[in-house]
Amino acid sequence: MAAPILKLPVEILLIIFARLLPRDLQAVCLTYRGWNSLAQPFLYDHIEWTWTRSQIPPIIQFLRSIVHRPELARFVHSLTLKGVDLDDEHTGGTRKKHPHIPVTEIDLDGLVECIETLHVPYAQQWIQELRAGVMDALVTLLLSRLPGLRVLYMGKNFTREARLTGMMLRSALCDQSENSNLPSFKHLQDVEAVHGGLDIYRRREADYRDRDDNLALFYLPSIERIRVQIDNPTIFMWPGQSPPNPSRLTSLDLTLLRESHLGQVLSVTRGLQKLNWDWYYREDIRDRVFRDIIDLDQIAADLSHVQDTLTDLTITAGSDPYQSAPYPPELAFRGSFRTFSGLHMLQKLEVPIPFLFGFSPEAPSTLNLILSVWASCKLCQRVGLHRRGFIHDPGPLVFSEEITPPEVLYIF
């Protein structure tokens, strides 16, 4: 006689399976084959792995599964790749590469053929790194097999050496090749690639800055949220034949990209509602873009592209000393925060206090502008900016969303 649970309606089983943990779903699939078609979509819906010095994700086993059973790959909607603790060891002015994953010829069965069928010009490099167990090659192959992916998160251990991943996404989204069998990623809505800051070693590569593959993410047809690091090219150029049109993009988190280049990006994000932007300077990088000047007028001009839609703006700023320098580098301001008054839709503003007041300790007239234009404003306490002999820190200013100006000012 069949167990009562085997007689439950499909609708009830789906409710039960939706609440099970991955290990329990795996047990269900192994226990009763008749439930596989119901449980597997939940089991594969969200894949989450962690890569550390002591933990290797089962990416090779998973790749073999979806290569031999492609229908399983279509169930994957969310991919989370965590890990932040791999050593950044430096030897003789170079940085050690990440450890490779042990790979056997049995592991590679079918994987090499998958790359060959994609018809990309860097296939041999991809295959060579796959055979060597380079994580970037494995992750790139995994992404190329997930046509239904909606959410992608990549931690620092996965983004530091993600050249092939960027090349593949650029091919899929920007290159108009009729022979390519790469997916269109038409369902991908949320991409977060966490970086560990400026990669001074990769920056030495001849074409690194002038072919930042992260710009390809703006060509994703359904993208709604992007968090990414973009370095500053010598000349800003979109990787596609024409600029992208990310009409659904409402939230953007950018690191490293400086003013003026910021405007190039924001000019295509006409529906943007939330922007987190990290202004950054490092003293040993000297070029036309990485200057020690915070150009407020240029920043305001960049932000004007989204002034009719932007409701939430956060600007952080920081600078790093060069090697053993005793102090952070000196910075200077150009222009005035008054030019930001065009951001008439803002409901929340968080900026370093020196962006408003400069480095002068005098009470600024900028405060009146804030009170008259924005009803809800938060100024962050972590300044991170330095002028030799004087660090300006008047304390945090907090504007409550529940009270309208001019009664909202509190100085602690």
C-alpha cells in the first residue's frame, strides 16, 4: 500500500517543496524518482557556493550535470558565488594568482566540446585555462550554460581574475556574430560583482583600461540593478556598435569611475532612481582622469542626465597613500555644491561633508541651499578626505524624513 504522502495532490507537494532546504530537496530527489520533476526546479533555482582557501565549490560536478542534462540548467535563476579570503600575496612586484582547481580528463568530458561549439575567437585560451583548472574558465563556462539566469552575485575571490568571464559577456551582449551560440541573458535583472578596490597589477596590462568588459553589463536587455567596478579608460567608448539603452535600470552602484566618465554612463540610464557612487583617488596614479581634484561642477553636470528621475543619491569618497607615505594625499575642490540644486527629485542624499563645505571651517551658505531644495538629507560622518594640517569634520548632519525644513537640522 502506497504511503499517504504519495497520494498528495501536486499543488500540495509544490507548496511543501518550496519550503525545503537544498539538502532536503536533494534527499527528496534521491528517495522517490517520481518527484524529481517537481522537486528539481526548487533544488536548482538558487545555486550558492563559497570559494576559500579551505573550501572548493563543486563547480566541476555541477557543470558535468548540466552539460549531460541541459534541462537542469534552465531551472537556475540565481547564482551566488561568495569568497573574500584568498591571499593577495605579492612577489617581486607581481601578485600571485589564485590557486587552480584540480581537474582530470574525466572531469573535462563534454566540457571542452561545449566551448568549441560557442565559436568565440578566444576558445583556445578558454580551453587551455579550463584544462589548467582556472576558476575563471569554469565560471565562464557555467554562465554560458544558464540561459534563464536572473540574479548574479560574484564575490572578490571570483572577480579578481575574471577576464574570460568579461570577454564572454562582451561577446554575448555586444558582438553581433551570427555564428555565436552564446545565450542572450535576456532574463538577467540583477548583477553584483564585488571587487577589492583598484587592481594596480591588472592596470599595468596594455589594454586593461581601454576594454573594460564590465561596461557590457549595460547592454543586458532586462537589467534593473548593477553593482560593479569600472576603471577609467583613456578614451571612454562603449563596447557595442552603439551605446546601450538599459531602460529598466533603476539602481546603480559604481566604484572607481571618476567624474566626466561618470556622465558617459549616466547619459544612457535615463530611468535611474538610485545611485551609489564612490569617488576615488590614489596618489601614484597620474593620468588625465585620476586627478587630485574633486570637480563638483563636473559631477553636477554628470548627474544632470538623471535629474528628472534620481531620488536616492549616495556619494562616498576616499584616497589611498602611495606605499609608505605617512599621510593621505592632498586633495582640492573645484566648483561648488550649489550646482547640485538641479537634482530636484531627490528624497535622500548622503555625501561626505567636505563635498558641501570644502575644507574651510567657516559656516557655509551651502546649508541654506540644502534646506531650501531637499526635504530629506543625510550627510555621512566618514569623511575620508584630507588636506594637510587640517581635517574638516563638523560632525554629522541628519535631516529627518518626518520633518520638513527648516526645522530638520541637527548638529551633534
